[in-house]
Amino acid sequence: MTDTDTRPLHVLIVDDHPVVAEGWDRITRGRLDCRVTAAASPLQAFRAWRRASADVIVVDLTMGDAKLAGIRLIERLRAAGAMQPVLVFTMHRSPIIARRALQAGCNGIIMKDSPSDEIGLALQQVAAGGDYVPADLARRIALMERPGGPARPRLTPRETDILRAMAEGLAYRDIAERAGISYKTVSNVSQTLKDKLGANSFADLVVKAIRYLDETGDRI
């Protein structure tokens, strides 16, 4: 038996809600021998990873005002050479966002409202070097890969810039400040984008922005 067989599994939990790390203690108790380290932001997580290498990294996708901060963290960790399995722990059920997380380098995805047994199973499989995606989400990701579908709408350069900023998780005020334009202009362009992309809310527009940029090869 190796040392890794006898020591607790070190899990780095990256979530801006401290109660989540406490919840993982309850979920894994009796299922896995775990030691949990909590990080409340991508920066804290990156520093924690640098200080002491965890066995598994569990990442929420939304932290603070950044809706896809977790995806960017995964990309940064992979670019820095992190080899640990990454399990995304999220409320996002969009297959578009799930596919982006997988493309960024995560090994599994599990929903926050999943039963404790399923969450524990996802952690076990990822920790053992496997993959885990809930069956219904995997089917929806697969359906996205089918050829065909409606033609993509044409966007102006300004619309594309604002769409990219939305896909990064920026709010209207932050987009306006970055682009040097008014809040009202951002709001008006956002409504045009909703019409062009068939979105019915800001959250829906963010999802469709990610899909549009992904399909056009304009990565965030």
C-alpha cells in the first residue's frame, strides 16, 4: 500500500460561500477520508495550489460578480501545469457552459443540488482518474454537436466587443467603463443583441454569448 492510499484525500474547495466547504465535510464523511482546504476566490485558490498541492480541486463557476470565474481559474491552473483532477461544482445546467468547462480542462461536473451520494460518487470517480458528467447533461452536450441549425446572425464590431465582455461575466457598468461609452449605450446594444440572438434575459444572453463566441472561434 502506498502513502497516497493511507493519507486523507486533500480536496481544495474553491467557492466564495464558506458554507460550501463545510457542506463538503458533511458530504464526504463516512464515504471518503478527506481533508478540505477552502479558497474563497480564484486568487486564493491559485495561491493555495502553489503552497500545497491538493489531490482534487473542486471549483464553483460563479464567484462574486464574475459568472465564469471558475472556467478562467481552470484555464489558469492548467496553463501553470496543474495536473490534479478538477471537479466543477455548480448550479449552471447549461450544456454550453458545461462544454466550456470541459474544454478548459475540468474532469467532471456535478450540480450543487445533486443528492449527497451522487456528489460523493463524482468526487470518487474524478479522484481516481476518471470522468463524471451527469447523464442528462452529457446527452445535452452531445446534442449540441449535431451538424446543422440556423445561420449565425451578423454582429457589428461594437456588438461583438460588448458580447465578449458579457461572456466574461462583466456587468453593464464595467463594460461601459472598459469601452469608454455610456451605460445607456451598453444597455441599448444589449437589447439589440437579445433580439439578434433570441435571448429573453441577461442571463440567457450570457449563455448565448458564450455559444456564439465558441461557434465563431472567438474564445473568451
